[in-house]
Amino acid sequence: MHEAKPVFVVGAPRSGTSVLTWALGQHPNLLLTEESNWLGSFAIQAAAAHAQGSVRAQRSQLSALGIDQDAFLSGLGDAIDRMILAGRLQMEIAGGVAAEHSPLQVNSDFAISRDPKERKSRWVDGTPEYSLQIPALLALFPRARFVHLMRDADQVAASLLAFRDERGRALVGSADEAYAYWLRTVRACLDAETVLGPGIIHRVRHTDLVADGEGTLRGIFDFLGEPFAPACLEPLRHRINSSFPGDAVPRTWPAAQSAIIEQARRSSAEWLASPQSALADASKRACWQVGFDESVLHAQVLQGNWETAQRMLSQTRLAFNVCGILLLVNWLLALALCIRTGDAAAAFWLGLACATVVVYLWLRRVGLRAIATRVLGRFARPGGKPG
């Protein structure tokens, strides 16, 4: 029986997760996949759907069938696992087409498959944002394994500040934001290490990957229960997705101008020097799981509030149209009276009616959308409270 056992490379963005993912993807049993960034939110929405399907206990379908949340989510994870592995052929075809059109872009060190006989029963995903969604991923894939790649905070911050995406946009707006993001993601991974233990998450230092790629990869494959494959070393010979052109690496780091930068630097030195815990602390699992449970509850409340907001918007639109009809009738009456009598009171009434019609038309074109946005924004938060 096939079991879903994907591998997730996590860590702060710009920590080398891309090249490590490519390296692991050269293994004959690991299928390289693009960064996904949808699985965590999908798990939350699926858990909220399960809650909706179980809300009336035995009078609800899922409860009556005896399908609890764990079985529901892991079943969906199994289906996702099979679909991803089945997509291998499509990836290879797309790679072949790209190679025909741009042969100079082809590098044999980066391959989807190195042998048609490779069975590829697992897949690897290097989405760094999953550092903050490990509980959600485990809900979908209970037998998943995580490789935490940790890099020095200064190096990550410098890379974050220099990097631009395909549209030329920066990932962060300031040094404080870069160091804060490093702190948040690395702390989430360290919390996972404490709760899950070295059997589920394995820490790797970026300096070790650079200095001893083979030894580091052998340690990862021992953790994954897979034999070492020499082909996995080949991507490590390259710099990919770098923030700096050529060898233009930074020699100075952002000045320590705030408490958050100082905190990140102290934590970086401490965490990089400390070994990974040898045991899992199961007593902290419930507290660690709270974030996922709160996200599920938020998704449930959000759906209910969204439906309420849609009803309110429909009622508002109806009332707005009725007001428009009344204003038009008022303008016609004012116009008729002004033509008939021509006195100052009738002229004032006509002017006022014209002004109200103009305001109505302006609100209809611009204001109603803004009002709807404010209404929906109000109800897009738990409890219907404005943010």
C-alpha cells in the first residue's frame, strides 16, 4: 500500500531552500515539484468544511459516516499525493518542450528524472512560507518529513533586501521587516523541532551545506530513510535564484538601528550554535496546534460573515435603487412645479432636486463599490469586528 510521505524543505526565505530542493529532487525516489504555497490554506479550508459537514452530530453526513477530521484531511492528502506523482509525466513533457525551444537553458545537473525507470514514490516541495504552516501540512500528510534549512540572519536579511521578483518588486520594505520575517519563520521551525522531534523534522545549517554538501545530504537521506544518490550533489555546484549578480555578495550588513535587528542577531548566534533537540516534547503539541485550530475557526466565521455581508449588500443595492426612483420622481415634480409657477420656492426645490440626483449618480458610480468594500471588510474578520 502506497503511503503519502512528501518532503518539505522549510526555513526563512533566501536561506537556500531552492537549491536544496533541487538537490533532493535529483534522487531516484523523490520527484521535484515547483513551490506550491496552497497546501496550508487548503488544509485550513478543508478542516472548516469538515466542521460544517459535522455541525449537527449524527444528523450531519460526515458525522453519520464516522469520518473525523483527521481521516478527512489525511484522505484528501492521499489524493493530492497521488495527483502530484501522476503529474510527473506532464512535467517531463513540458521540460522536453522547453529544452527544444531554449537548448542553452538546459542544464543536466537539474533534471526532473535521470532515468525513465526511476519510480519516484515521494515528492519534495521547497516553499519557504510553509515554515509557518507545518501543523496544517501534517494534518494533510501525517507521515510527511521536514528539512529545516537555517541560515544566518544577516545573510538572509541582506538577500531579502536585495532580491526582486519577476515583476521587479521587493520582498520586504525595510531592514526591520527583513529581520522580523527571519525571526518569525525560524522560530516557527524551531517550535516544530521541539514538538515533533528529530524523527519528523531535521535541521540543516546553510554553512554545513556549503562546506560539506555530501556529508549534509547523507544526513538528510538517513533521516528520510533513503539511500544516498551522488547525483544530488550536482545542483550544489551552482548558485540559483540569487539576490546578487555574479559574485557580488554583500560585505556589510544593515546597521543595527532597532531592537528587532538586535534581537534577530542575538537569536541567530544562539540558535545556530545550539544543537537540535534529541527528543520530542509531546506535552507542547496541544499549544503548538492552537494556531491551526484558530485558523480553522477563523475560516468558519469568515464564511458565515461573508454570506451575511452578501445578503446585506443585496439589501443595500435594493434600497439604493428605490432611493434613486424616489429622487427621480422628486426631480420631475420639482421641474413641473418650476415650469408651472416659476416662483423662487419652486426654483429652489428644483435646484435641490438636481443636486441630490447628481450626488446619487456619483454614489452609484463610485460610492456604492466603496460602501460594499467597507461592509465586506468589516465582516471579513472573526466576530464581525472591524480591524
